[in-house]
Amino acid sequence: MKLNMKMAYAVAYVLYKKHKAKIADIGELENGFYVDFDSKDVISIADFKKLENEITEFIFNRSTKVEAKRKQVEVVRDCPCMSKNKYLSYHVTHQDNKTVKMIKINDEFPFINKLESTNLAFNEIKSFKLENVAGNYWLGSAKNKQLQRITGYAYSSKEELKAFEAEMQDRKERDHRKLGQDLELFTFNDLAGQGAPIWLPNGAAVMYEIDAEVRRILLRNGFHFVSTPILGSDELYKTSGHWFHYRENMFNPLTIDEQVMVLRPMTCPHHMLVYKNRPRSYRELPFRIAEKAILHRYEASGGLIGLERVRQMQLIDTHVMIRPDQIESEIRHYYDVVMETLKAFDIKIHRVDLSLHDPKDKAKYFNNPKMWAKAEKELAAVMDRMGMKYEKKVGEAAFYGPKIDFQMKTALGHIITMSTIQLDFLLPARFDLEYIDKDGKVQRPILVHGGIIGTLERFMSILLESNKGVFPLWLAPVQVQLIPVASVHEKFCDEFAQRLMNHGVRVEVDHTDERLGKKIRNGQIRKIPYQIVFGDEEIKSGTISYREYGKKDVTNVPMAKFGDILVKRIAEHK
Ligand code: ZN
């Protein structure tokens, strides 16, 4: 948005004029502008009010005639201003063009023109805000002088600015990294290594609940759970082809007793060995296995984002071995599994993609045009028969085969792949997998890779982004908080807590010395679904009053019945 660029000039001019600043750089950000400057005046956020007034005067005060000119200036030699500002001189000498376009305001303060137009038209700016000021090294190097950077944003109306600020506030509230910290769900520690999340008790409680739910769904849909090693030999990944097609995403290998081992980036190769354990009959197919596995994938450190992009992750991975005549029925079956799971977590699918290979990309894809043609045709035909609406995406397939990708739209509007069903004719051949058909002949199975909710880490970040940390009762880290009115009631609370724990409820007793009101507020901040206060009256009457998070009214129930009510609600996913 050019308005932000114009705003940057306005801020730069005022800093130059009123604070004797040497402007080092100006530019646009995703949602605003920045001005890097060198000044003896150290600007702090406390100075923003004054600075904003100075800028307002400059932009809006008609008595100050603002004249902005764009001028062609010969590189360095022609401009006397260079000697006064070494940063400007740096920019000019690092330009490719022989002439540099400069902007002058009121015939002073020259700076490189970063605008298309000659007209600065400051009066287009109707509303702006300075957001932050921080230290910033010149050219991003700690060896250089530390400058100051002011950031902010500008809009052509007050309403637009207000809408933008409301959106920023919403984003802040949905930031899973902040929620993770506030609700003590997970943490990172350099001692544990970059991109390696540490799940704290609250976060682990949610993670295990998600895991249990997916596990229940898989078990009732004919999957069997296996457990295979975190490390695999280089030969395993050479056999699967990952060594050749996925190497840049794998951790460096380690050598143990002359055997080269790698931390696995996925479970498929190990699962091929599960199938290969003994000869298989056609009667055993579909052969469905699943595993919650810890995986390691290399991500550049700059690309790591909270739980969204990590180096160590947990994935409930599934593989199904089928006969050629079972492609359609298994894809339909898996589709139902995906839908059942997403419904359990209240996730809606935004779009379905049929991800195809790019025949021109020889490096990424296994080279077997016949295999690709067959797999892609069959998958599309099944989707057509299922009446699925989908978009074809060339170049999005896995290296071994085409896939159906279920895309969701996150609360912040990003499109991400939630679930995937992948058809693979390649791995069964590479691992020489077989089954004996009903005529006693040896045949090769087809492999279906299935991912339902992605990694637990990413899934958690998506949940937090959408629920702002307010988990439904069945997923909440702490489901019930018991609050004793005074210390004499603590023992009773502990006993009642134990009774709820016996029901499998996650419960906590507030043993702090805070006042009652503070205890209730603390539970509210932590978004605990049920709060129950225990005092003389409750203990004497045997009736408790509970308050549900986000609701005003208080409900009274006999103490003896509360456990059953709660267990029922948890089971019903309320
Ligand atoms: Zn797989």
C-alpha cells in the first residue's frame, strides 16, 4: 500500500526536521511502514504522543506548505547531501542505475524515491499510528551502529484504521504461541534444541486427549496400532527412495557400530516391514495399520514458528495395503474416517485438491510415466464416482504417487492441508511386497498412505488459533476447578477432587492464599470449563453450585450426582 510509504516520508521528514535525525532507510512492511534513523534523540514509546502531534501538524496543518518534489539526481557527485548522510550515500552508490530518483520535501531532506508517483499527496493520509520503536543495526549486522526503527501504519480513513486495529487485536488473541505460554500448554528451550517443543502438563493433557480420540476412531474403523523405531538405517531409506527424494528434509545421519542410522521423517518404510513380516493372503487385505510416531524433519531455523513449524513432531500415521480391486472401496472407507474425525473436532473442509505430479520435474518425482498415468487416472475416477468436487493441482503430489488433499481455512484465513489420502504403487514394488491371490498366485499390493489431522503440534496450533484457548470440556487441560472458600475447606475439596479423578476427570484444587474473588478470576483467565466454590454451606447441604466458563448463571446439583453429570458431558463431547 503506497499510503504507508508516503507515511514513512512524513515520519522521516519530521524526525529529520525536529530531531536532527539522519534517515538510514524507509520502507513498507506487510501492514505498515518503517523508518530507520540515526539520531542523538533517543525516541521511546512515551514520546509517541508528541511525535504524532508533530507529524499531524506536518501532514494536516495547512499553514505549513508542504512541497514535495521528485528530482533526477546524478549518482553521488551531483548531490551535496551525500556528505551529510552516509546512509543515503550508501544507498545511492549501491543502486544499479546511473541516475537516482530522489524526493525532496520543502526543498530539503533528500531521500531516495521509493514511490512510483511524483505526487506525495500527504493529505491522503487521514489516520495513522506509530506502533513501536526499537533498536535496529544498520544493514542488519551487529558489527554496525545500532540505529532506531520506528514502525507504524496509515489509513485513508479513521474507520479503516479502526478495522485494522481490531483485526490486529484479534490476531494477537489467536496467536497460538502467546496462548501456549499464557495457558502453560507448551514451551521451547534452547537447551532442548530449536524446533523441539516441550509439552507442559496442560498441553500434554490436550494432546493425549486428541490422540485418544483419533485412536478410538481408527480402532473402530479396522486399524491396528503398531510401534516401530524412531531410527532407521540408511538402507531402509534407500530402499524406500526417501534417501534420494527427501534427503534435504532429513536430519544428518549418525553412525552406530558402522551402521548408518537416521532419525525418521515418516513411518512408511517401517510399516512396509510390518507387512513383510510374513507371507500375506488376499483375505488379509485391506491391511490397515496406524502408529503415533515421533518424527524429525529438518526445517531451516528461520522457518520455525511455534508449534506450527517444528523439527520434532508427533504424527498419527496410517497405512493400508490393498488389492487393485479395493482402491475405490478403501478410498471411500478412508474418506469416512477423515470425515468422522474432523466432525469430532468440529473442523470444516474448505476445498478438496487432487494433487498430481509434474512430469517436467524429474528431480522431485519418481520416473515412471506409466505408473503415474495409471495412479492419477484411477484416483480421479474414484473421486468422480464419489461425486467429490475438487481442484487439480499439478506439482503437488508426493514423490511416490498422487493424493487427495483436504484443505481447511484457518481462523486467520490461511489455507492448509488438514487430511490427505495418497495412492502409492511405488513403495510396495521397492519393498517387494506380495500377497497370494485366491488362485494361489503371487500379486503385488497397492499402498494407501493416510493422514487425518496432520501432526499433533500443528493441529494444536490450529485449534488454539480457532478457539483462542477456550477448549470444549472434553479437551480442556483442566476440566474442573474446585475453590475452597477458606483453608478449612481444602481437605474436603481434596477428597471431592479424588472422587472426580476416579471418574477420569481432570480436576484441580486451588490451594493458593488468594481471596475468593481472585481465585475465581484466575480460573476464568485460564478458561477452565467448570468452577465450583466449596464453603460451609455447600458442605453442610451436600449441594454444589457450579459455573460454566462463558456463562453467567450458576447451576445447583447434589454433590453425589455431579460426577455422573460431568462424565456424561465429557463422553458426549459437550
Ligand atoms: Zn506414508
